[in-house]
Amino acid sequence: MRKTLAALAARLMAEDGIDDYALAKRKAARQLGAPDTESLPTDAEIASELRIYQSLYQAEEHHNRLRALRQTAVEVMRLLTPFRIYLTGAVLDGTAGRHAGIELEAFPNSSKDIELFLLNQNIEFDQADSPKDKAGSHEGLEYVLNFEWQNTPFRLSIYPPEAERVQRHHPHNGDIIARARLSAVEALLPMPPMSSETIDRTPNPTTHLQEDS
């Protein structure tokens, strides 16, 4: 049951664009008629299944989508460099599914400076109602701004400057939440477009990303 749930949750994330592991688990359990099961897989188990699914069934699409998302992330990170910006989430770890957005973290001296900067760049944004609507550790989080750049949704979490050196842990599995500075994300960009002739159908092992400190 645990492995079956992990595989189904991974498919839901890959096909339906779900980016919340807890939601994917619940939906998979309901679809299998086991909403009260105690055999729920860990996030790491689902991530492993997700990489396998994307490699087998979405290799070209996923590769090119991830490449485009990382390029877009770099453009915005360059724009927001003065605010000590980091990339995190599925675009960083390589599991971004269909309809995935880009998650950034900023540690500015003044959060209002970011808002003013975005307004001066004619980038419309809105403030999320609550930081608790997203799985993950939010200790020190001031608030979240949502905006779009080149039709790609961004979620910008704003923290105080002193939180930059704090390693945050995922509440479900205790893993360190990975993040990367601009230079580390730029290093991920040598990803030429993939065509069906170049696809290697062998699933890739899980890549462990370290925090760029």
C-alpha cells in the first residue's frame, strides 16, 4: 500500500501540477479507497517515484520545462540580487511538474524596499493571506508576495536579514530545506533542449541538493 500510494501521489503531482506532497498523499489515499490508512509514504519516497515517472513518461517535456523555469528564475534573481535572493522548491530540486511555479526567498534589510522595487519595475503583485497555506517551515517568515514574470507564477517569501543563516527544516521529514544563490542556479543552466532522439529512459537516482551558503 505504501509503495502504491507513493507511485499514485507522484503521478498526480506530475500530471495534475500538484506541488504539495501532503495534498498529493491525501488525494492518492482517497482514490485508492484508503483515506484512513497509516501507510502513507514519506515525501522522499514520493519524490523518488516522481523522478522515475518524469523520466519514463515525461522526459522530453519535463527536461525542457525545467530548463525554461530555471532560465526564468535566473532572470528574476538577477533583477532582485540586491535583496539577497535564493531559489528553493521543485524548480531547484528538479521535480517541478506541469504548471509549476517558481519559489524564491529574500532576506532584505527592508521588506518594503522589495515592494517598491517591484512597483517601479511595473510588476504587479499581491500578498498571500497567510504563510501557513504552504507546507514547510515558516519560522521568521514575514509574508509572501505572489507575482508573474513572462507568464510564470512566482512565490516570493520574505524573511528578515538575520534569518539568512538559519537552516530551516521540513516539518514532515526533518530534512534541511535546500536553497541556492544566483551563482549556483546559473551553474544548473547548461541544459540544451532535449528531443525524443536524445532521451535516456533510464530513471535517474535522486539528486541531493545542498544549501548554498
